[in-house]
Amino acid sequence: MLLFSDLVTPLEDRIPIPGWFLPGFLVVGMLSTLPSAEYRYLRIAISGPLLLAMLLRAPKYTSGNVNPDFVSGLFTSGIALKWWEFVVYRRSEQEFWRVPSWVGKGLPKANGHAVEGNGHAIEGNGHATKGNGHAIEGNGHAIEGNGHATEGNGKLENPKHQELKRTNVATHGEFQTWLDKLRWSVGLWSTTRGVEWNFGIKNLQTTSPNHLTRLQFVRHSFYRLLFCILAIDFVRAVVAWTDYGDPAKVPGLNLYQEPTFNRLVLSWMGGLEVYNGLQIPFYAFATATVALGICRPEQWPPIYGSFRENAWSVRTFWGKTWHQQIRRSITTPATAVVNALGLQRGTLLRRYSELFLAFFFSSLCHAWAAYLICRGPGGMFRHWLSQAAVIMAEDYVIHLGKQYGIKDSVPIRVIGHIWVIVWMSLYPTLPTGAAVSLHAGSGHDQPDGLTPSAWFPPPAGCDTLLKVLLDRGVVFFCLSRVLEVVVAQTPADLQRVGEAALGAGALWLCRR
């Protein structure tokens, strides 16, 4: 029972989280794949109990703020699912390898395809783009290191398919030195979306090095970092004005009983905090690593997809627009289950079973995160499984539309965007997530960084939520335009920054 005592630690008895705790999950993961694959069961026996002990200890700790604690729950549960895949389910050394985006650059085909027909790599001497191995038959991509093409990316012709596959697996299961293995293991566990790995997630946006130079990328990332910090401050200033900003009142509040306008504002404020909060560490690391030359710009593709282009259905919102940080962690076990059940590929039963299972595993991760802040699942199963249900209904409506000759068009996309906004505003979605966070006390979280809202207190006439929202919005707009000085390139850009600075100064003076 001592092992489970931390699991039921009362919220008020939690202690500050040690600095080593969250990085410790990554360290356990990295060390678990460091020994040779022949010691697979030993790796499971040692790292599994250690990871479980750390998971059970997580409820004992707090960062002092609600939302970081929630994100910690997603991080730790995501590592647990990655451990299941990388250590238990897969033969990681043989199945996962890097595929750098610069392979093949400057050669006849910029994307690194082998010349079709003769099976050799692009260069005239028949060697792969890097290394000394021949590319395999067909049009497979060449990869870093031994130069073999990645099986699965290109078409393989029988009867040599199995032979080439065995050769590829054998090659990727070997490492020249323990340092090579360590680099591979660190990279494997530190990537969430598989950027420049052969298992990279679908629909991953790319940042072209021809589009942004290193300096431009650093400036853009730093600007996005400051913008998100400012946006978080805007959200918290709005929420702090409400009763949820008063710790003494929170226990007696119920978001679902708030007036409709207040409920919608608070729900969307919760969504905006998550949206911007996840970008802050992302752009902080992107700025630092690219500025120091550790990474290249293309190794940091945008964390979110385009809302304008992709958020026209609930399916495309979750699959292409929203961040994909735990996508592989939840889809891999879902695929494993449908495979174990023997569901035939290409059938509706398999498609929607996999869909519901993926959202079920997402529910598990988010329920664990909710448990860390409220000692309950927080409605996360209802929240995420309802997404799967509405996607299935949505697919049927789209299918019917096609049957009646309705084609994709701008008006249809506009209707789709409105539908997504409406769905996100309804009870199972944003209100559920916001309620968990607000009732746990996020409305009075301590600021993590700059608090520009403190320089612009609401004027005396702001006595309703609508007025506060408009006032905070004007302040946010002016200050966000001032931040554009970081990425300004032309005199016109600097002029707009100057005008915004004058507006912000006027706002500041009129509140003195």
C-alpha cells in the first residue's frame, strides 16, 4: 500500500515538484532502449517498474499552478504509452531510424528518390546519398548512414521484397558505437511528432529552409514566443476579473450555470490558454536550439496547422489543425488493438473502431492529467469520445452530400468553419475542459512571466464581462502590434509598430 499512498495525496498536501522529476521520465525512457535489443525482457523488467513508480508518485507534486500540472499529466502519460510502444510492442532498433530532410539535397532529384529502373541511388557511381550502401530497388527514399532506402516509403517489387526487407532491418539494428546508440535513443524519446524520423506523423507541416533563413526563423520564433506570453496574460486578465479569480468563491461556482455569454467567454478563454500555453515551451526551445546551431529550422515545423485551411470539420480540426504531440502515442495502441481483433483493413468497422480507440486512449491521458488537478477524470471520457462520435456522424453527412452532388467549395468550407466553432462551444467540448481547469483554481494561477495587463488596469467603467473583454482586447491588439518590431523588415513595418506604440502609450496615460 505504500506504493499507492502518493496516488491519493490530498490536493492541499501536495509538495513542490522537484526539478528532476519530469526530465526523469525521459531519462528512464532513453536508458530503457540503450541496452542491446537481445536484453529486451531485462529492459522491460527494469524500466517498467521504475516508470510505474514515478507515475504513481506524480499526484504528490504540484508546480503551484493548475494548467502546468495538467500538462505534466499529459507528458507523463504520453511517456508511458511511448514506453509501451518502444520497449514492449516494437523492436525499436530495427524499426525506427532518422530520415533527415536534407538527404539528397543538391542531387538530380531534390527529395532523395533513387533513379527508377536500375535500383541504384541517384549519384552516378550507384552509391546512396550518404554512406556506402546501394539504395534498394524501386523508388524508395535514401536515408542517412548506410544509404539503404526505407522499406515502406517506396514500392518494392517481388520476389526480392522479403530479402530486401531483411537486409534493411538487419542494418538498422546495428550501431557502430555506444555513442551512436545513445544519440539514437535520445532522439527517439525526445521527439513527439517524429520529425525527420521514418515514423513521422501524417499531415505534419514543414518549414522550408528556402522560405526562412536561420536568422529569420529565430526572429519569427522569438516573436511567436512573446506573442503567446502576451496572449496568456490577456486570457488570465479576463478570467481573473470574474468570480473564478477569487479563490474564496470558486468552490461555490458552476460554469454550466453561468449566463450563456459568460460561459462561452470562459470556455473559449480556456481553449486559448491551452493553445498559447503549449506554444511557449515549443518556441522557447525552437528559438534557442536554432540560434545556437543545434537544430535546423526545418526540424521545427509549426506545432499547429492552419485554422483557415483545415478547421472546416471536426475530423480535420483534430487531425490537421490541432497539435499532434500525442497523436502517435494514442494511435499506435489503437492500431494494435484492431490488429489483435483481426479487423479487416479497408472496412468501416476497422476504420471507426480505430477512431474510437484512439480517442479512448486520448481520454486516458487527459483523465490522468485531470486527476492530478482535481482527483477525478474531469469528464475527459465524455469530452474525447464525443469527438469520435461526432466525427463519425460528420463523415456520414459528408457522404450524403456527395451522393446529392454537393461539391467542396468556399461556401461549404465557411459553413464547415461555423459548424466547428458551434461544436467546440457546446457542452461536451470546450466547456468541459474549461470547467475542470477553472474549478481546480486556474483562474487565480500565478503569472509565469511578463504581465503587461498589470500596466493597463481596467478603467472604472468596466463593470461587465463584455466591457472587460473589449478593453483587454484593445490592449492586447496594441501590444501585439508593438511586438512586431522583432520581425519588422521594411520602413512600413516599423511605421505600424510606431503607431501601435503610440496607441499603447495613450491607453497607458488615460488610466493614470
